[in-house]
Amino acid sequence: MDIAEVNLSSLLEQHNGDSVKQLIIRFCNKHPRMKFIPECVLSDHETDKDTLDKQMQALVEQGIMARQTSEVGTVWYHFNGMRQELSEN
């Protein structure tokens, strides 16, 4: 099992009562190395964008995800598995 999978599984347990954070973490579990925009997570679910943005920012502040802004202003997120791998060693 990949370190990223282990970390994401434990994150799902930690955020058991928060459906939006679980939605984001499940998305990262399916695509652990992908950079994505918030709308990718929303495509199949009934969650408003403001709530999603707040929860994604909370995950960034916790160091679980990273946020990048492109030269044209597009905001990208990705699972911060590499940083977690390094901190666990």
C-alpha cells in the first residue's frame, strides 16, 4: 500500500463527521498525484462552492493539501503527500 493511501485513509477517519472534507479527501484518494481545481470535486456532488473553498483552505492550513496559483490566476490544489512522507521519515 502506498504511503499516500495510508495517509488518506487515516485522514478519512479523522474527518469522519465532516462530509465536505471527506468528499475532498476521497477525491484525493482517487487522484493522489493530480492537481485540480475545486470544480473537479463538485462535478458529481451537491455542495456549494463557498463551503468547498472554506474546507479546502482549512486542509491547506493543516498541511494536508497545497494550493498554487498559475500565472493567469487559476487556483490549483493537490494532496500534499510528498511533504507528509518526508515528515514521517
